[in-house]
Amino acid sequence: MEPSKLTAVILFLSLSTCNAANSKLFREYIGAESDSVKLTDMPINSDVEVHFILAFTIDYAKGPTDGIFNIFWETNNLKPADIASIKNKHANVKVAVSLGGDTVDGDRKAYFEPKSISSWVHNAVSSLTQIIKQYNLDGIDVDYEHFRADPNTFAQCIGQLISTLKSKGVIAFASIAPYDDSPVQSHYLALWKKYGHQIDYVNFQFYAYDKGIGVSQFLRYFDAQASNYKGGKILASFDSGGDGGLGPSDGFFEACNELKKQRKLEGILVWCADESKKYGFRYEKQSQDLLASA
């Protein structure tokens, strides 16, 4: 082979290797369903980067509050002192907060409902900065699932929020949590198109697919969403109760091992610690062990 062609091949292979890499990132939602789970209950492998995501903060009081966020996660064991303690004890732990979620207080849908882009962004930056500083948080996750605004408005509001919080040094990272539903995807893909460069992780809810999918179907879904959110760090995810998608006892870890072989395993996401407690957090341990060997 001619030297110039050989150099080109080596360069191509080098770039391909750099663009495809496994990650040792473990993320889990906590505080949405129970006040009995403590951060100190959670397994933490020192060889893995661990993100706990408080679920949720919502711009809602007795009605929508146009970007003025209030705390809806269970705070009994998730107070500022609890977060400071776990982060001081484990240098590999970071804590984020998720915006939105499915419902408010378990019954009313949590709508994204801004009065205007400018008012929502102004209020959101102010109220979230206060919460993030009070609780010593590192990032935000966006998990709105119901919308009373068009995709462009959602994209501008969320994109400007993330950009502003990052530029002010309030957060170090941001993630989004879409799932395969047409209205949901239209909003998040509009956001990704305009502000994908500001989004560090895609917490895709693969557990929102029908229960009982097999390993091969999970991998097809994963590739489809990696194509939708091209260039993003897509996390493989499961529901610890096995209520949807590919459950942890039904082949999820087999799928992760296949993704690891393909150098596509960029992290594992779990919903949620509140459900996992009754299983002794065994799937969290298994997830982190798998990632540590990636």
C-alpha cells in the first residue's frame, strides 16, 4: 500500500476509535415515589461516575407558575446536608435535579406551559439557580412529558435555560429524558436540533417501550434513537421493577454487553431508586460492575 493511502487508513481508524467509546457513567432517579430511600443506602462503585437525579422540581404550585420551580421530590432524606455528605464521602458522585416529570402529586399532568419564552426563561434561571445552590447540585435533567406549547417554544425555553445556567457556572452538565411518543419526540428533537451541543447526556426512556421486548429489539430501538439524537451520549435504561421495556432480569445486561462490544455503551440509567430498595439494589450493583469493566 502506498504511504499516503496507509496514512489515510490509519487516520480513519484512529478517528473511528475516538468517536466510538464506552463510558463508566451510572445515573439513577431518586425521590419520586418514596421518602424511605437514603443516599447512603445506594451502592457506589468507586470506579464508576455516579449521578443521582432528584425527581422532581416542577414549575407548579396550585397551578402552572411560568418557570418558577418548586421542589416535589421527597426531601425527608434528600436534604442539602444529605447531598453534601454523600459528595464529600464519594468524589465520584454528582447530584442533579430533574425538571417536569409525568405528574404533579401523582394525579395532575405536569405540563410545560410558559406564558412567554422570555418570562419562562427569566423565572426558570432565577428559581433553579436558587435551588441548585441551596442543594449543592451539579446539573439538571429535562423530563417534561406533557406540553401546552409548540416544539419551537420548548426548544427556545429549555435551550436558553441550559445555555444560561452553563455560562453562569451554575451547572456543569445537562441531560434530556425523551421517550418514543410522537408529541414528546417532536419537542425534544426540536430542542436537539437547535441546542444539542449544550446537552451532555440523553436519558432515553427505553423502559417506556412495551414490556417484554427482547434483546435484539432493544438494540434496534437503541440504534434508532442514537440516529435521532445523532452525536449524543445515549444511555441504556431500565425500570428496576421491570414494568416496561427490557427488564433487568429479562436480558437488559445481555444487551448492554452487546453494546459494550460495539463500543456504544455510554452509560446506564435506572428508574428508580425508590423501587429498587425492595430488591436490595442488586441491579444497581450489577450495572456498576458491568460499567466498571467497560
